[in-house]
Amino acid sequence: MGQHTHISNRFEWWSVADCACEYCLYCGKKRTCQLEACVVDDIRQEAIRREQAERGGSVARMEAVSCPA
């Protein structure tokens, strides 16, 4: 990259809202989840930990929502 290269839209991390089941390819509004384990569960757990740390830890307890079976 050159000296005058500007990179916009730098991705930092996923939020809990980004990991909602409504955005999943395998689970939708009209059908139940087809998988035994959620494909974004590890990303959702990391997002929960980051947002809890950002809010001060125990201020707001966020629960991981599993896909409806």
C-alpha cells in the first residue's frame, strides 16, 4: 500500500445483534434450525464477552440465545 492509501470501513468485531438467528442461512422465520449446533455460537460467545466487558462486566447480563429447534 502506498503512503496515501486510505482504508475505510475497518472491521473490528461482531456484535451480539449481528449473531441473531434471523440472519442465519439455516434458521429462518418460516423454518426451524436444521443444524444440531449453531455455526456462529463461538462468535456469539465472544461478542457477549466483549459487550459485557465494555459495559462493566456485571452491569447488564446478556444470555446466549440458542437457535430454536
